[in-house]
Amino acid sequence: MSATATRARDHGIVIGAGTPGPYNAITDVADVRVGHTTLIHGDGPRVRGQGPVRTGVTMILPHGGSAFDEPVYAGYHWLNGNGEITGMAYLDEFGLLGSPIGLTNTASVGVVRDTIVELEVSSLGRGRQAWSLPVVGETWDGRLNDIDGQHVRPEHVRAAYAAASGGPVAEGAVGGGTGMICHGFKGGIGTASRVLPEADGGYTVGVLVQANHGMRDRLTVNGVPVGRAMADVPRPRPLTHEGAGSIIGIVATDAPLLPHQCRRLARRAALGVARTGGAGENGSGDGFLCFATHNRNLPSNAIDSHPPRTFPVTVLADEYIDPLFWATIEAVEEAIVNVLVAADTMTGADGVTAHGLDPRRLAALLA
């Protein structure tokens, strides 16, 4: 799906009362960049190692500099832990994001992580020794994709990294979200943003989700149980435990937050999932990471760095954080709806089909 694909607001579907940024995307946070590599080829029966292939990788760069040399404050939250985001022990201990964020399928976490290490070595250049615990999140695309064939290669990760840019973000069946299923419809990548009024600081919150979660009957938009009204749309087969799946949510903000405040925003991302009918079911992996770009003067975590003994940071008082909570919740909710609106019907391995949600029908149900 291209960056010009229709989105919820193109069909009059407005989520919440907040104001989106110019792109209504995570890239509305200044200098945040997103790149995708999408892998689609082959049809018919699944042959391990050959296909059909419906997968990819998405890279999120926290700023235009070197994420390895210029870490930012960050925090994370797990709603249900049947999933993986690498590097969380370090992030939990130090509150720092020191790498790009990769999103891919469950079986390709290793190759994405290792390639990010390779990118760091290249970024630092000769004479400097890298130290890296990259952040890579996953959801499982094995119903549409030959996931055990591990088709994501280092060159695909490098391509997504090189393609990362600001501006509009392609949504739907792209990048790491190519083979995903959401609430029984075709899922994938979605994004949204909110800009706070000047009276609340004028800060921007941007969200990107890789949505592969949820039950059809639970799907809710603006409080309306639209999933029940679309029970006639065929669901992907074989249907085992509906609701088993995952969602990874990345929250970015230019507000001056400390790591504990980033964790608080990451927790609120789970409320956006709940508003659309997700519950963090037993078989679901629901992980959320928030990073804050305001403080760009944090010491490098490279082995050869020589940090000052002390350094200044700017901090938002917790008493003023509530508007950021609401912005996060609304942006996650809208990002999930944007996934569903953007993703077209896809047939993958063994002829399994995930149908796209008709946005005109959704708009009519809400009206």
C-alpha cells in the first residue's frame, strides 16, 4: 500500500477530539523517520524456504543523527507478554534507546537485530568499537507467509534503513506488517499523531503500530461494535484461537520526558488498543515503547565515549502530563483504524485470504 492510500479521515471517520499533525503520522515528531521493505512473491501451497512470501521489515529512526551515538530517553510496557522486543533489559535499566527500532515477523528478529549491529559498526567507522543492544519487535505472520522460510535478509534490513524518511508513511500491508491480520481483517502498519494546544505545551505525539491482534466480534470504532455488524465478511482460515496474535506500538514525542514518563505514555498506548476492542488475550503479545526526542545531549553509549560527569536535561513536570496521555490513547486508536482502512485483501500461503475492511461500509456503520 502506498503513502497515498486512503485513511480513516478520508472517509469522514474522526477518532477523538485531538488535532493531528500535518501528516497524521509518527513522522510529525520532528526528525523521526520511517522506512519499509516489503516482500511479496509466490502463490499457492506453502513450501518451506520458497514461499509464498508475505513479509518484510520496518525501520523507525528516532532522529536524523546516529541513534547509536545519540541515544534518547525511552520506556516500555507489556500488556501481555506472548511476544518479543529485544533490548528491553538495557532499556529498563538505563532508560535509553540507543538504536533504530526494527519491526518484522517473529522468525526474523535475529537477522534484523544482527543487521542493526552491522549498521552501527559502519556508522561509527574505523577506530571506534561498537556496543549495541538493538531494539527489534515482532508479530507472527505465519498464516499468510512462509514464516519458517525466514525470507527477510540483511539486504532487506539495510534497504529499509536507507529508505527511512520523514513525511507521509506508507500504511497497510507494507514492511513488517505485510502479512499481518487484525481483528479478522487484513492488518499491518498504521500511524497517527496528535499536536497539543499551546496552552498544554504544543508538544507532538506520534504513534506507529504493527497490528496483528484482536477478535472480529470485539472490533469497536468510536464506541460502535462494528465487528459484529461485519460478521458476513469471511475470516482467514484456518481459524484456531481468534484473538491470538500481537500488536507492537511505538510512541514518539518531542515533549521533554524522563524514562519513567516515557513508560507512563507506553502504558497508555494499551488503552488505545482497548478502545478498539483488544484485550491483550492469552495468546497475544502486546508491547509498547515510547521515546522522547527533546533531550538530544545525552552521553553516547559507545565504548570509546568520554561522558561528562554531569549534564543538564529539561523535564516536564508530571502535573502537566495528562494531555500527553490522551494524545497517546487517541493516536493509537486512530493508527489501528488506519491499518484496517489501508490494508487491501491479501491471499497468501495455502490460499489463505485475509479480507480488507471496506472503509465505506465502516463509515456508514458509524454514521
